[in-house]
Amino acid sequence: MTDFETHYRAEFALGEHSVRHLRRILRLYLKGSGLLEVAGAAELAVSELLANVIRHVPGRRCGICFLLQPGGVRVEVSDRCPRLPVPGAGDTLAEGGRGLLLVEAVTERWGVTPHPDGGGKTVWFECGRSPAPRPAPRP
């Protein structure tokens, strides 16, 4: 694989249709990499991270990076807003606040890395193939 095939990186000012377009790019990237089985979870998680940028980041500017890993993908969304995201309490009647709970539910790992200069953060998640089922032990 060349370096171009192992990662995709871009910067955006998110608009009305950006989430849909970035989901499509991610799906095509995963399909081309033989990772289509993780696309559903990755698309849902990236939608939630991008929705947070739209709601909470002034100017809606962010960088996005898809990084291939053995058997999976890491997706990073970076912005210049220093406020760190906090998972909601899971109130079923609330109109928001459940996005990071969804990310946690559909990914293997996720986290937030503040930028060293204090001027923003990177929110990331990793999705991987499910391990092959082990054969049942014989009596």
C-alpha cells in the first residue's frame, strides 16, 4: 500500500450536506480497503462527531483523517475549539447529549486528545473487524 491508500486527510467548513458527503467518502474508502463490514459503525460514529462540530465549534471548521490500521480504521476529527466534549447522562427525554454514548456503543475505542497548545482537540474512534468466532471446545 502506498501512503495515499493508508490515509485520507482533509479540512472543511461544514455545511448543510457535509455530513452526508463525508459519510459517503468514508464508506467508499472502507469499501476500497476491504473494510466494508465496519462501515456502518464508522459512518454512525463520524456523523456524531461531525454533528458536534456543527453544534459547538465556532465557524464549523474541522479537519478529518481516516487512517487504516490492521483490520480496521481510526477516524480523527480535529478542531480549534478548546472546549472538550463530555458524554451526556443518557436522559432519554433530552433532545441531545447522546452522541458520544452512541460513539462508545458502536466503536472499539474512542477518546479526546487536547492539542498541546490548548487551542483545540482531536476526537477520535477506532472500528475494527470482529474477530472470527472460535470453534466450540470438544468434550
